[in-house]
Amino acid sequence: MSDYDNRKFPHPSQLAHTFSIVARDSASGAMGVAVQSHWFSVGSLVTWAEAGVGAVATQAVVEPSYGPLGLTLMRGGKPAPEALKALVTADEGRELRQVAMVDAQGRVAAHTGARCIADAGHETGAGFSVQANMMAGPEVWPAMAHAYRETEGDLAERLLAALEAGQAAGGDIRGRQSAAILVVNGVCTGRPWADVVMELRVEDHAAPIRELRRLVHLHRAYRRMNRGDELLGAGQTEEALREYRAAAEMAPHIEELPFWHAVTLADLERVDEALPIFRAVFARNPDWATLLTRLPPAGLLRDDPQMLDRILTLAS
């Protein structure tokens, strides 16, 4: 008997009534899940994905084990439809579940139990499935499917568009509370920390999708900063500086991004370019000047007292 035959019926308080999408991007192979609900920390229950394997959304009277067990079955070679069928067949609470899966080949499957609270339903398409329960109306999941199909951009952008369309069509009849997005690479590198493209959660917020979009934008800025570090380490200095500059422009309210851009310029003996950036950062928060003095002993800035004094005069 397999481990999924022994699942216990969940406590009825696990009511992740919500709307979500699972999808695989045909261009990049990336896979992901996005969700919103009037339920605290919905991402901790609903969203599951593994690079090179697939993605799962499990909701309604939620059985979280559909996530890890579904990924295990797909990792073992079962297509998403077979994996979902096996789990649903073994689940005595199947009529209270709503689950969707997509595998690394883009095959999709979805299940909406007959006892899911209305309005409830799902729609599958090429490489994606949208599903919803306890909605204000039956327009929610068709609106999500249409938005996903019609939106251009990377997978995260299309997932967000689907959530926004679902909310605009009425969303959860109870209102809004939390949202989440999880995106993984299409191919497993054997380094789980590198295979997760994006994992963001809004646990409790009056406008969780809007907040999630803000976090996705900020995440993209930091990814450009990290890309700059990679390029700098590879000796591609000008390309790295372009990434640092772009990151700072994307999130001008974050002092740290221009600070490290300026540090890099100073370390490259391009102090004249760094000075106006340092001046703007120090004007907003003089503690960055104190931090700057601690970098040479850590080997993160060349040890040049004259250069350091020149920069620090901007903080006085």
C-alpha cells in the first residue's frame, strides 16, 4: 500500500477556498503556481512546485499532501493526469477537494469535487489550469484563463495577470486576505536553492494581489542586482554596472541597491562616478557612511584611506 493510501481526512477548518493557477511556460519551461484567498497564509497550503518535475495547487477543504505526493509521482515518471487520478482515487474526501497539476512536459489535470462550495469550477488549456471555489460568481475562472492566454511576458507576469482578472471578475465571495506565487525552473540542476526562480507570499493584506505584484517587481530588481554580481565575478564589468544601475532604477526607494553600485564603482577606481550616488544615499540615511568604513577590513572595498575620506566628506 502506498503512502497516499493512508492519508487521514483533514480537519474541516482547513478551508483554503480560493482561486489559483498552475502553468508551464512553453518558451522557458518554467513552471509555477499563483493563488489568492480570504485565508491567512494561503501559500503555505496551496502552492507546490519542483524544477524539472511539475507544479501543484491543492485547495478547497485542502489536503496539503496532494502537493508533495503529486510531485513525487510526477518525479517518478507519471504524467500529471495519472498522478492526480491516483491521488483522487485514494482520497475519501475527494468530493471536497480542488486540485490541479501540471508536469514538466506541460500536461495538465484538474479536479473539482462535487461538494466544493459554489461557485466552483476549473478550466484547463495548453500548459495551464485555473480553478476556483467559493467565488462570487462563475465568471472568475474563465476570466483567469482568458487573461493567462492573452497576456505577454514571463511566467510570473502571466500568473499575476490571471489573479488580477479573477479578482476583477468577483474573486472570493468572502473578500481578500493572502496571496502567493511560486515559480521554478523547467530543468532541475541538482541545486534546489538555484532552481526556485521566485517564491513570494503575502500572508495578510487588504489588497494581497496588488502587494504581491509590488513584491514581484522588487524581486526582479534584486535579481538584476544579483546578476550584476555574477557578471562582475566573471570579469564583465560594464555589463555588471548596467545591471546594478537598472536594479537601482527599478526600486529607487531602496537605498541598498545604489549603495552597492557606488561601492563597486569606487572599488574599480571610478570614484568620480560613485560620488553622486553616495551623496544621494548618505542624504537619506547616514548610517550607510558608517557601513562603508567597515568594508575594507572585510575585503569588500579596496583599502584606500584617501579615497574613503573623500567619500565620507559627503556624509558630513
